[in-house]
Amino acid sequence: MNKPILKKVIFFLLFFNAFYSHAQKAMNADSLLKNLDRYVAAHPQEKVHLHFDKPFYASGDDIWFKAYVLDATTLQPSANSGTLYVELFDAQHIILQKRTLPMVNGISWGDFKLTDSLATGQYCIRAYTQLMRNMGADFFFEKTFAIASRIKTQKTEVVKQPPTAKDVLTLANEKAATDVQFVPEGGNLVAGLPSKIGYKAIGPNGLGVEVSGVILDRDNNEVTTLGKSYLGMGSFLFTPEANMDYRAQLKLPNGAVKLYPMPKVLPSGYGVMINNVDTANLKIKVLISADLLGKGDLFLLGQQNGNVAFSLPIASDSQLKVLNIAKDKLPAGVMQFTLFADQQPVCERITFIHPNQKEKLTLMVNGLKESYKTREATTLNLGVTNNGQPVQGSFSVSVTNTNVIKPDTVTGDNILTTMLLSADLRGHIEKANHYLENDDAETRVKLDNLLLIQGWRKINWKKLDSLSEPKFPAEKAIRISGTVTKKNQPLAKVKVILLRTGQLDIDETETDGQGHFAFNKMFVDTAKFVVRAKVASGQSFVAVKLDNIAPQLFTEKAQTTDTLFESSLRAGMHTYLNQTENFYQQQLKSTQKKDGIMLKEVNITQRRAFYFPNGQPVNTGNIVQTILPKDLKGYEDITDYLGNHVSGGAYLKNSERGVLRAYFMLGTNGGTPPFIEVELGTVVNDTYMDENFDLSRLPVNQIERIDNYISRAPLTAYMVIYMKDKTITYENYRKDTPPGMLTITKLGYSVNREFYSPKYEVKNNKQEPDLRTTLYWNPNLSPDKNGNIKIDYLNANQVGKHQILLEGMDSTGKLFHQVILYGLK
């Protein structure tokens, strides 16, 4: 891709029809463009794609992935963020694993080790940066895939699991009806102006369904018929009349006929129509109601995530303006066209521009044979060029046997579909790869209908004047930040020290005018830090409060129906499971022989629970009191509330160590005297507190929930406290903690593992068969100065067609995706 620039560029228009019927002053749009420039600078955007080694997995598998991150505006490897979050969660939106990865020049990689106990079902991986949270989770990378369990539960002991999100969705959808949406091109139906209407029919499972029917006016006269559809999406043309209502009479998949209302017709307005069928030019029509002629200047802006491709003043002297724009002058991907009247947006339309030949990377493969023998080495020399010139960049490769792992040709996303299409659209896109497989007229019509219906604006034009700071700033590293106050007032220019415990690692900074401070740290795993703010006087009134970034919520962008999972099974997942099980049994025997230990087979029959230190599970049902934030409203000291409202026979008093704790009296003889005093154990954020913990030091406004567990048989006495900030450790609530100091536990970057590639040093006919399912994975391929990449690996024992999947991008953001096939005999 050509490097876009953040300024106005007026491209050469190949043809236009009667733009000016008389001399007219061009509309002054400088203020709009300046506001857009400021918005883009203050709100940078990013796109993420993950390349996986396989399209589906089994429990116990390794998931290997490579992350590519682009600046959405410049379409170059992003230099904005240095931290990427990757999460694995199940159908109930429970996060099972999370990786925090360092990122350099838009590149990172990592892995997940799946547990053996994962149940068969659908799972999802999503990836995002903190910066991307400003635009919302709709634009995160999400990939839904199937995981099948290799472990069977005992037939005599069936574990009843809670209903999954899929089960709930299925039950709800049994009563749901087909939903049909109608979207006028440009945004509105205007009387007397020709209009293209996009429609999308969605079935109970959330996927597109085919419908047929006609459009009727108020008097039941047939106006037009629905056009041909693909995955429930299509379009049709008609010109609405003034003071007329329209509705669609549709025949649904179940044979029922139903009426759906059409959007209301406006008496006056503007329209924008785009024809994207031609391979060379984009044809744009601007339509104007007769009563608006000569009443204000118009302005057409074409941009991509804030990168302005062209800006053009349009005279309002005729009802139709036509222009053709050369596609090779526009950046590849989703383009947004907005028509302004008196600097107010009146029409908007998005369309797709296919990459031109100059933007494509070319791969030369040397050393590839048509077929190989089992366990034979494969050595390839790859040359990556652009317009005949070698390129620098970062690439990743996976090698699998297509007889064992069927390629996902139905829903298989790749770096092109993600970066150029789905990353800029809201909601799930069915069969996204189909839209970019070909650039023929039929596919372009399908793609245009998708964008007509599923388009989503990232820029709110009406908010450009009131520009605010983004809620989530870009993270260059692991960020530790907060505010220093004195008597609840922010303290400026105060020295703040960050000390990593157990190491000679000390950083120092100063608060800004709002009392805010920030540290950026590079470390792996979990680390404990002490944050200390010290002032010349009044230290006892100084407090440090860390910024509490709420966890990211979930959306329904990921596909949650059973279609994907069933298609994976149909594509050969049973074959994959059989080989995977054989592979793990082979590995188990090898480990047993090596270590001389025979391991007994374990059957999973129930979920693990969290237990108190005395062995009693948290969910024993012995909760005698639950305290919520609404109960604490109006209290500044937690002891004021607990001293008067703690129940279950509990009470507060100072312990021998001088800290405030909760107690209750236990009868030694079935609840009768003599009594003994029992101290309630205290658990804060799943951590058991020691004897120096002081209840009185808990900040009321940070308490999320308190559960008091009291039972005399068996003896259970605990106060379980959940704080909003999960990073603060119990040391902060000790009696001897000085004011202005916090001790925190912070999760650092994840430690990546290395993919194992075997070496057959000695040939032995009695060797165990090689049953690997991913033969080769390398996330860190970098061309040399001549653009060459060398890869070598050993094939396994399974014969059949093998797939080499390469993805990547060069240093300027040009994207690459290619599949290479060879045989193994």
C-alpha cells in the first residue's frame, strides 16, 4: 500500500458532468479538514490480525499465533502501542487464559497451552490494544473456533454443566422470527430521488437467510421486487414518491409471508449513489431535491479512518452530479464518502477498494518438490518482492497435513480479509474470505451490498468540534499510573518513587498539574511494586490512588451459533481427534519410559472450586450477610457501618496486635455456655490476610462486596471481601503501612514458549511414528537484505497433501497471504 498522508489530496477526476453551470465560489471546508486532522492526531486507531497455526484444536493442544498490528490511518505497522492483549474465552464469556505481549513495530507472537479438561464446544480468541478500546470492542480482532475434548467423563458419573451461551441462544431463538433490515443508500429515502435500498434477512441463528418478495405502496400496488441475494443480503432500485408509505411483502424460509415496514420517505434532501462494478473507476452520483437547488454549497469528502483521499466542492445548480474516480489513486480497503451541506453531514456511504498490483507482494519459491517422502526434510528458499524489488518485513508460516486438518475454506479469515475488511466493520461477517477471493463483477456486487448494509462509521462528525482526550491512552509498556492527593486534593510536582521489591529496580517521576503520575515498565510474569509519594509536611494526609482500568466487556461480534463448530466437524475434525489422541498417548508412553513412572488415567468429573484455608469451599451456602456498595452509601469509615450492622452474631474489636478484626462467640456445648471467642478469618480478593491486617484501613469507596460466612457445624468463620481494584495487595491494609504508600502486584508480559521441531539424527526403522499435527510453525521470519527467507523442517509420517500457509507484511504495511501445496508419499 502506498503510504497515505494526513492532508487534503485532490485526485485527478477522469470525468465529470456539468459540475459548474456558472461561476461559483468553492465551499470553504478548511475548518472541517483541520478538525478532522486534530481528531485523527488525538484519536489514533489500530487494526489487529492473528495468524494461527490451525483452524481448530483439541484439549491439551498448543495454540500458536502471530499478531500483526496496523495503524488504521496510515496503514503502516503501528508505532502507537507497545502492548497487546490476547484472551481466550468460552461460550459463557469466561476468560480462560490471557496473554499480555510486548509489541515492536506492530509485531508480536505468543501461544496458549490448552488444558486437558476443556469441554467440547466453541471458544473465542480476541486481541486488542488499550488504544483500540476507545473505538469499542466491535473493532477488536475476534476468532471463533472449535475445541474438542480428548477426555471422556465416566459414564456412571455424569456432570451437569450450567447452560452455555449457545444453549441460551438456542432456546431464545426457537421463538425468534426472521429479522429483515432495510438500509437506503446514503442514509435516507428522499421523494423523487432514485435510491438503492440494501436489505439483510437474518434467521433465528443470527446468520443470513434467503427471502423473496415485492415492495408495495400504501395502496398495495407492486413497486418493485427484491434483487438477488447472497447470505441474505441484496439490493434493489426504486424512486419513492412524496407522501407515500412503503412496505415489503416477503416470503420467509419457513414458507410464511410477512409484511415489513420500509424507512419513511423524506420530502426533501440529498442522495449519494456509488457504482463499484467497474474495475478501473468508481462512479459516484450526487442527487439533490429540486427545492434545494442553489441553496448552499455542497462538499464531498472521501477518507479512510481519517486519512483524506480527496475533497471536492460541488455546486448545487443541478439535481444530478456525476464523477468518476480512478481506483488506483485510492487506498485499498474500506473507503467512507460523506456529503456535507453547509458543513453538516447529510449523506454517507462506504465502499471497498481492492488493492492494486503495485500494492501486492510477490513470492518466489525455490526448492519445493511436488512430493516428499515421510520424514524427509523440506528446505525452501523464499523471495519476497514488491514490483520486482526485495522487501523487508515480518512473516509467519504454518505447515499442516490437509488430510488431518481440513483448511477452513468456509469461514477462514486471513490477514487480507481482517485488515482490509472486517476490522472496519461492525458485527460478524459470514464467509469474509469469499468477498476477496475474486475481483469479478458478481463478487463486487456482493461485497458492495455487504458494505451498503453493514457499514459502520468510526468518526462522529458532530463531535469533531468538541474534541476530548481518549479514555484509553496508548501503552508503550506495562503502565503503572495513579494520582497523589492530600486531603482529597491533587498534589502537583510531588516526587513519586516506584520500587520493585526484591530487586534493585527504582524509578522516580513527578506528578503533573492534576496530581497524576505514570511509569512504563518492561518485565515478565508477576511482580510486586511499592509506590511511595513523599511531601515535606502533612504526610499523614497524603494518599496514593492507582488508576483502575476496568476490564474489557464482551460483545456478540464473535459467532456464537453452532454452525462453525458443525462445519469444523464435517471438515474432518474426527480424523484430527484420532491422530491427536494417538499423539498424546505416544508422548505419555515416552514420558513414562523416560522417567520410570506409570501415571494412572484421570477422569474429569467436576469443576474445581475455591477453598478457604480450613478446607471449606467458598460456596458452602453459609453466607449470613452480604454487604454491597449501596449499603455503604453515606459511610466514610467502614468501621462505622460494620460496628452497627455486622450480623450472624459477629462483632468488631481490636485484636492483641492492635488491629481491628471481626469475632463471634461459639458455644462449646451445642451453643450453650461456656463460650469461646472465635476470630473471623479475612480473605481479600481471594488472598488470606495475616494477623496484621486491619479492617479499619479499608477504603469504603473501593469495596465491591463483603460476604460473611459463619457456621458452627462445621466451624466456618470468614469475612470474604472483594475490592474493585484487584491489583492492590493486602499489605496496604496493614497497621504499619505509612500514608502515601501502596504495595501492588502487577501482571507483566507473558513468557512465550518456542515451537518444537524434531531432528532425526539417526535413522531407525523401529522409530515411533511421527504424529505431529502442526509440522512447522515459525512466527518470526525476516527477509535478509535481498528479500530472501529460508525455512527448513522435517515432515512426519502421515501421507497426503500438505499446506504451507504464509502471512505477513512488509515495513510499509503491504500485506501478504499465500498458500503453497505439496504431497507426502
